[in-house]
Amino acid sequence: MNLFDGVISIQSVSFLVFSVFAIAVVGYLLGRITIKGVSLGDAAVFIVALLYGCFCYENLSSNVVVTSGETVVSFAKEGLKLVENLGLILFVTSVGFIAGPNFFGNFKKNFKSYVLLALVVIIMGGLSCAGCIFIDKQISGDSYEEITAMLVGLLSGSLTSTPAFSAAKGTVNPDLEELVSVGHGIAYLFGVIGVVLFVQIVPKMMKADMAVEREKLMTADTASKKKVYNGKLIEIDEFGFMPFSLAAILGIFIGAIKIGSFSLTTTGGCLLVSLIIGHFARIGCVSLTPKATTLKVFRELGLMLFLVGAGIPGGASFVTHFKPVYFVYGIIMTIIPMIIGFLFAKYVLKLSLLNNLGSITGGMTSTPALGTLIGTAGTENVASAYAATYPVALISVVLVSQILILLIK
């Protein structure tokens, strides 16, 4: 299927672009509202996108593309997927470059802690899901296969994990794929907002002095920093668009490589490549490091596009298939892994607060929460902990989702 075989009107493209930026305007205004020091921040964009999807998705999806093979494709669906993927690429690649200089030293120093924490978070998520499957069987009386498809979708949404979502859809029976999609859309709302609020509320509950916590994090990072090249570097372009684009291209290719049914996906591929390029920073005297201002802008723009692209179709599914009990299951699958993971990191692994919270956002595979935590912490160094925990969590949640489905079959 090739979208270029069909005709896409300029009006349709303009309306989609208008919708994206209109949601951003309202979302950022809502995100600025602060109650007792806690705000929704970027997650407000996601809430507005969900509401927009609930009430306006039909208007947005009314335009279709008819390919030469007479396949009808919703332009909104494909267009929003493009917006979502572009946002992910911009955000994750920026995070990789930001974390790259300190990542490998920090990861080597805290390797066991990051792996253990990621495993604890994902295993607790899997156990929570299994418990909810058992409870729902007693309540609903539906078949285990149907319940499992729905709840594994809830698990991927609770952990905001696109790879787990894709893996679950590929593992269930084809006629149950829609249930996975519905579950993912329902739980995604609290999966985003829950972690975003958590990383803001916990420091306030602990009455943490952020200046002190930043110092602890910087001390750990300084101990793991690599030597800086003092020679004069040649920059290909003023803002560093070339190295950024290079990392994105290589990341997309690596993310597309499949081993069995598993792949790093575009998210994992771009994160891995940008971490490596960000670590080495140069080839000879040629700089491969984008400007810090470029990375900040791309990080925020990417997060906004991702939240809009994922939120609109999620809102449409939310209205159609929502049941209160599913939302409760989603909350359980978000809160239990997050709280147990935090306590494990604090009392067993003895991680500092910001290192702990950064690792939790990675363990929960929560891209929006990292953006919020950077703002709350006042430092981008928390991205190193996210980047260290994220790959382990990424692989683990895919495997746990598939195991749950296969055990029920």
C-alpha cells in the first residue's frame, strides 16, 4: 500500500496541522495551572488531545485516501501516526545526545542497580496484570483469551510502551487485536498522567531540597564523565542539524532490525545511536554534537508532537470501549510498579532522589514523565538515569506481555 497512489487534499493537510497546533496552544495553557506546586505540564497536551479525539476525530478522519488497489485509508490515522513517530524521533534522539556524555560512565558505575530496578518495575507490572486477569475472570465471566488480550493492552498503556503494545498485538489471535488496541488506549491516559504527577509529588512529600539533590546527581555524573577534547572542532552546520539527522537515520534503520518478533523499534534505535554519537561527540576534528539549544527545542517539540499524535486516536477509542473497571485496572498497573520500584531504589539500591526518579521514568518507559522531571529537577542530567534503565525495561515489558498471552493460550 502506497499513500502516494492516492490524492490528499491541501485542506486535509492544513486541518491536521491546524489541529496539532491548536491542541498545543490549549494544552500548554492548561499545563501552566499549578495547584499546591503540582501541575500537569506537558501531560496537559495529551489530555487536550484525548478530548479532541473524543469529540472531533470523526471530522478529522472523514478524509480518506483511495489507493490504486482500492484500499481505503484514513488520512487522519496515517497522518497522526506520522506526527507521533516524528515526535518520538525528535524527543528520543535529543535525550540520547543530552545523556550521551555521561551515560556510559554512569551506566558502568550503577549497572546492577539500573538492571535490577528495571526488572522490579516490569515484573511488578506483569504480576499486577496477572492478578487483574484473575479478578476480571471472576467478575465478567469472559474467556481468558479475551480478558488477557484486553488487560495486556492495559499493561502496555499503563507503561506507555509502544513496543509492548505492538508485541501483544502480534502475539494474540488476530481476531483479538482490537481488544489489545482498546486496552492500550484506555490505560494510556493514566499511564502518562500518573507518572508525570508522581515525579512532581514525591519530591514535595519528601520536602526535598532540589539544589542539594542536583548536587548529588552532579557529583555522581562528574565521577563518571569522560575527558573532553580540547582541540578546535569543525561544525558542519551552525545548529547541529546534520549530526542530529544522522543519528535519527541510523536509529530508524537499527530500530527496524528484527530478531524473531523483537526489535528495538524506532524509539530504541534512535536512543541507542544518539547515546553512542553523543558519547564520542566527534570524528577526528569534526563535531557530531548538536547545539544545546537545538536539543532543548527538539526535545520539547518532539514531546508535544508525540503526545498529540498518540492522544487523538486514543481519545476516539476511549469513548467507544471505556468501562470503569478497565480504568481501575490501568491505575493498578501504573501505581504498583511505580511505588514498589521507587521504594526498592531508595531503600535497597540507595539511589539518590533524582537518580531514583530518573530511573523510574525509564523503568516505566514514560517519555512524557522524563520531560516533566527535567523541569522539576532543574537539570537535564536526570536523562542519564532514564536512558540507562529504559533499554532493560523496553525488552522486559515486551517479553512479559508475550509471556502472559502465551501462558493463557
